[in-house]
Amino acid sequence: MRGLHADTGYLLYRLGLRSGQLFNAFLEKSGLRLRHYAVLRFLATSEGALQRELSTRLGYDPSAIVGLVDDLEKLGFAERRPAPDDRRSRIVVLTGEGRAFLRDTDEAGLRVTEELLGPLDAVERDILHALLLRVAEDGLS
């Protein structure tokens, strides 16, 4: 029987858990979790998104998206607006307060990355990032 650390999938899983724990610890004082952060980061790259698009693109259950967006609206970080092409639909958009929050979390994200990837030098980090991007583009699209 192979050891768990011989399994690349398991290592990715464990590192993902550790990354989430570190980032959630930083976000704890804001009352947000990594899932909220992911929604905000996605919205920062768009002019807004339907909740079902957020669900699909982030891989979250649609019912979870409703709660996440509700939380972000209460904090003033996002808001629902009528969709320009269909007044019955609502898009979620990032607010100025949401953009400011993301700017404030950039340093924390770098600290989390530094802690996780501390054993690697800059070249190894770039290689790892490129490889993970390649896997993600194929496996998460």
C-alpha cells in the first residue's frame, strides 16, 4: 500500500485545506470566509454576474451562493441590480467598499502564499504556478 504522501491528489487536497485554514484565519476578524472572498475576487474581474453564473464558475451549490451574496450585501461589499438585458434577472456587482476590502486583503493573500510555499524558491514557485494553471484550465473549466 502506498503512503498518503505518495498520492499527488491527496497532497493537493491537504494543501488546499491548509491554504483555506490560513486564509480563513486572516478573514475571521472581518466575519467573512474564503468562499465570500472567492465571490468578491470573481466579481472584481467582471461587470457583474448572475447568481447561477457565480455558482457555475466557482463550483458552489446555487443555494450557497444566495447566502454568500446576502452576507456580502449586508456588509456593503456587493449588491444585486437588475440585469441590463433582462429586468426579471438580477446581477451581483462589486461595490466600492468591496473593492477596498479586496485591496486590504492582498497582503494577507501574499502572506498565506509565503507560508505555504516557503520551502520553494522563486523559480520553483513560478513553475508550480504554471503547472497548477495548466491543470486547472483543463480540470476546472
